[in-house]
Amino acid sequence: MLDWTDRHCRYFLRGLSRDALLYTEMITAAAVVRGDRAKLLAFDPEEHPLALQLGGCEPRELAAAARIGEQSGYDEINLNCGCPSERVASGAFGACLMREPQLVADCVAAMAAAVRVPVTVKMRIGVVTPQRAELHAAIAGFDEREFDALAHFVETVRNAGCAAAIVHARKAVLGGLSPKANREVPPLHYEVVRRLKAHFPALPVIVNGGLRERAAVLEALGWCDGVMLGREAYHRPLLLAELQQALFTNRHEPSLTREAQLERMERHAQRELAAGTRLAAITRHMLGLYAGEPGAREYRRALSEGARRPDANAALLRAAMPRKVA
């Protein structure tokens, strides 16, 4: 979710679920250690519970970044070994690290020794680098050898101190597929993640990838310990409110309406505009609030066009509310 789940996005999503664990976009350990950490790691206290997602492959640097993240107030440190982006692979981190389980274990051990909060690992079910003619065969199935490699990776990082395995149920294709295609072309293999959970019953296993409907998420929670949502939650954020209400039925959640969210974000925008933030930096994350509802197109147009006007202010958020939606 590079360039997506920044602090404004997370603040918005928190309004739709008080219990979901939110993740930052991936930030390189080097940037945290040597860059503008105050800007990179900034968040609002309302975002808790909140995990810092790091990218890197150097144990000492990752340990230093994890320590800084804990000191900044993050509730979990996550190492990304699942991103197939070429700009990530060129830096020797992301999904290519799944081919080096001992290196990942060294990174996890160093991070776990540096912090008291949980250290987790995000991964794919496997990685392949096939020639284009071999692509379909390479991604279509999942054989016993591949499961053994996945289980070995998980066991190695678990023994190093990994507190949970977050598993995207697709293979990652390194080279030959764009990041977007890597989210769509390799088929989903939920049965692999389900088998992985049975193989490691004491290790929390969270499934990720392709889960778009409340019923599918709730079904998955029957056999795994959690579900990670990415782009579906971004493009249709009310899904988080639906899950909040389904999973915590004993609570009354009057604030989970679209209208309540617009009022909440208007207050956020007022504070941020006073601090010099551009309104478009906030509203760009809110375009999916009325997804699938009458008036959604008008809402998106009003928000995106209005935020670019020189006189744009926080009142735009409620003014963009579709009039046809109750």
C-alpha cells in the first residue's frame, strides 16, 4: 500500500472501526534511521492500534528502525517480505527475501531483541521468476515442494521471534509482472494458508488477498486468526464498519455512518489545514466512502475537484455529501 495508507488515510479508516489493527505504508528502515523520522512516523493517537511496516534486509538497521518505531508509540513492528514491486526487489527486500529465510530470521531476531512490542512478518505463499512462456504453469498450482519451502520459511522466522505470519495467498512473480498484475494474475490459494495454519496451530496466521465481502471475511475467520484487508478497504471503506458491527455485536456503534465520518473528517481537515496541509492530501483517501451507492460519482467529483480549488476549505467534505442518500 505504498503511497496509500498515510496518516490521513489511517485516521479516516479508524473512524470506521475502532478495533481494526491499522498498518502504515511500507517505510524503509534506512529512511527511518537516517531520514526525517518525525515526518515519516507521525500519526494521530486516535489511530491506535497501529503497526509500523518496515522494509529492509540489514538486521542492525532494522533493529534500530524497530526501536525508533516503538519509541514513537507503534503497537507492532512488521517486516514486509511480500511486496513484489521491482523498486523493492532492487533494494533486496520485499518478496525476494522469501528465498533467504535465514537472513529474514536474523532480521526478525534483531528486531525482536530491540523492542517489546510484537514483531510480525508479511509474506507471500511463494516466489517465482519464470520466463513468460512458463508463467501460467509456474503460478497455477502449488505442489508439496513449494509447501515445504513455505513451511520452512515460516518455521525459521517463528523460531527467531516472529509473533504472527501474515500471508498473502498468492505467489509473487519477480520480474515480468507489474505490482498491479501481481495482485490479480497469480491465482489465490487459500487452501495453502489454511494448511499452513494447521501446520503451525500455535502461531497466529493472518490471511490476505482477494477478500472483498463481509461473508467471505467472516468465513475465513473461522479457520485463521485474522484477515488483512488492503485495497478493498481503501476503495470500499464502509466494509470496515460492516465488519466492526458483525464482530462486535454487543456494542452500539452509532458513529459508523457515512455522515458521521464526514463530520469527523471535517474536524480533522480543519486542524490539518491550519497546520499547512493541503485539503487534497486528505480527501484523496475518502473517494470510496459512497462506493456502490446512488450519488457516488457526484460525491467523488465534488470532493476531488473541490479540493483543488484555491479557496477549498474543510466545509467541502459535508457539502460533497450526496443528496439522494439517506
